[in-house]
Amino acid sequence: MSTSTEATPNVRINALHHLAISTKNIRAQIEFFSDVLGAELVALFWMHGVPGGWHGFCRLNDSCSVAFVQLPANAEIEPEVGVTHAGTGAGPSAPGTMQHVAFNVDSIEDLVAMRDRIRSRGINVFGEIDHGMCRSIYFAGPEGLVLEVATSETAIDPNAWIDPEVVALAGISADELARYVHPEPYAGEGGTVAQPPVDMARPQLAYPKPILEKIMSVPDEELTSSRSYADPPVQVPADAPVQV
């Protein structure tokens, strides 16, 4: 019997790297997230492989950003509350769209200070509201964004916050619930798992099927070498002083 105390490897998502939001005015979004919310601009460049597209990143921490995508066609799409946008934290929107996004602060004191910052910039915000699992404030961002800032004193306890009534209404069985609360660990297989056949009954990127099948047939290494854009737009010598 092994006496190792090392944890079993388990591959899973563990944080939000970036949330990408469509915009037709990337400057206005950057202005809001920088000035009103204090998130530093760390990247603004031509979107890789997307003609006419711009990509901007505002830093939340060293591994998490809110990002913006400005494409020429964005200006031709009219936002519609109840379809593309929820309008409020309790409003409907189309399945698969972002209903609202909540950003984190570390304490209730920070939450109150953030409320002050938002109001000092002329933006209306209400709360804090105590949800038990977190405390939150709510406000709007440019182009109809529904935004929240929240803080939690402790981790969410599933025993207290998974409601049996809602579980039943959602059609979730006891076996499914156990699987959702404790997903099967997976350690990876060294990159040896083959691409499955394209099945349009499963979630797919919105390419026409022939193009999707072509993309998925390209070996991983070939796709990495042909579609990667690793060089930053500005080449900075290692010993260069900070310019921005």
C-alpha cells in the first residue's frame, strides 16, 4: 500500500482567466473599467487572426482580466433588453448570454469603499445586499452591462445552499446531484486523447460543419504552430525603463 501523502492529480477549471465582452466603443469600456472600477489597462492590440478586430484587457489580478472585443460588425447589432441583455440582475435574456457578471473584493469594508468609488464617478449603485453566501452591490456599465461587486467571508457550503426543491424542479436526480457536487477526478492522459468525430448534436463553435470538420481534423501540433501569435505588438528590451 502506498503511503504517499501527495494529492491525486485532478484537471479542472480553477479560476476565471478572462471574460470577453463585445463592444462597439472599446475606449468607453476601458474608461469605465479603469476610472470607475480601478482596473488597470494591460493590453490593447489587434485581435489575433480576426481582421479588423481589437482586443483589450483590464487587469483584475495577475491571472484574471475583463476583456473587450471590438469588431467592425458589432456596431450593426442593436442591443435588446430581454434578448441580448438582461437589463437588471433579475431580468431575462436569451439562453447562453451573460445575464450579469459579479466581480470580487476581499472584504465588506472594500465593498463599501468600492461603492463610494463608483458613486464618486457619478454612477448610481445600490446595496449592499446580504445574500448569505455573499454581500453585493449592483450597477450598470456601458452598453447595457449588468454589473455586481460581491464579497464572501467564507467558502460556499453546498449542504446549506443546494435547495432540494430547486434540485427537483430542475429535474436533477440524486445520482446526478452527487456527481455534480463531486465531479469525477481526471488526471489527464498526456495529450493522447484523439479528437472525437464532429457531432452537431453536441455543443459546437458556430462554424459551418465542413469548416468545423476541417479545423478539428488538423493535428494539435500543426494548429498550434500555424495559428499561434506569441509576440507582443511592442518589442520591449529586457532592460528598458517602464514607459506606461
